[in-house]
Amino acid sequence: MKSYICERVQDVANYVLENKCTVRDVARVYCVSKSTAHKDLSERLPKIDKQLYDKVAIVLTDNWDARYLRGGEATKRKYKG
């Protein structure tokens, strides 16, 4: 794996841990596609730093569990005003 990819993967992972944000948010900040951000976090990170991956996986799981709540709030805002 190229060094710039390894650096990006670690930067993205640290950003997720610091901000507790979603994959889409990370993709916007780092100007990569959502697919690339997801691949960085789910496939590349375990190969680079397993301990960091374990921490990030908790945040991603929380986001996954709460996504229906965010979707419901967006729909509520859309039709409310």
C-alpha cells in the first residue's frame, strides 16, 4: 500500500474518533468518495492498525444503529417547514 494512502487512512480514523462523525462527513472533509472513506475504515485500517480499527468500529456501529433516527429527523424537518 502506498504511503499517502496509509497516512490518509490513519488521518481519517483519527478524525472519526475525535468528532464521532459519519462516513459521509469524513468523505466531505477529506475530499474523497463515500466508498473510498468506507473502504479506508473497514478494509485498509485493520491491516494498518488493528487497535485503532477496534475503536473506530465502535463509532461506526453507533452511527449505523442511529441512522434511522437521523433519517426520521430529516423527514420531520422536511415536512414541518
